[in-house]
Amino acid sequence: MTETQSQSQWERVGGEEAVKAVLDRFYEGVLEEPQLSGFFENSDVDDIKPHLAEVLKVVLGGPGARTDIDLAGYLTNAHSGLGVSESDYELTGKVLIDTLNEFSVPADIIETIEGALATVQPFVVAAA
């Protein structure tokens, strides 16, 4: 087994430090999008980043990833009342994938994240 095969996707992407750098750039991109920036007018993005980092830790198999998260409930609650449309969600996903490409994240890891985005979309879009 090669080192790449034995490492989790979390480790392969560079772990916590790399994820933090990606999220810093991702939120810069989101805030640059007029369609998306309004969602953050009453929020401190620095308070949101750790939550998305935790979700990515779960998705990518990071060490100590929480196994007790009800992701559906967590995401529905976090986005409740925001009125996130499919278009908003797709644009956010595009910003994330563009950011991952900017950081030269391997294609299989991007595919894992794209799969997760598709899975959780119903819990974010127009969460009641």
C-alpha cells in the first residue's frame, strides 16, 4: 500500500492548516459574490469557519472527527430562515470547487466534496 493509499483525504489535503487556508480563501470568494455576500451581513465569518471545518473533517476522515453529528439537523438549523435558493447553493459550491482547484486539491478529494455537497443540498436550500 502506498503512502497516499494509507492516508485519509484529510491528511492528503494537508490537514487542519490547509483546510483553514482553503476556508479563508473560500469565504473571501463568497463575500466577493454580490449574490452571496448578503447572507453574511449579520454574521462574523470567522465564527462560521470552524463549523465548516468540522464538516470537512467528517467528510474527509480527519482525526477526531465527530461521529455524533446529525448533519441533516445541524445544516437545517444553521440555514433556517436564510432563504438559500438552488442558485445560491450552486454558486457557493462553485466558489468552493474553484478554491479547491486554486489550492491544487487532488481530483478524488474534490469529487468527495462534490458528493457531500449534493448530499447535503436539501438541508441547506430553503431550510424551513
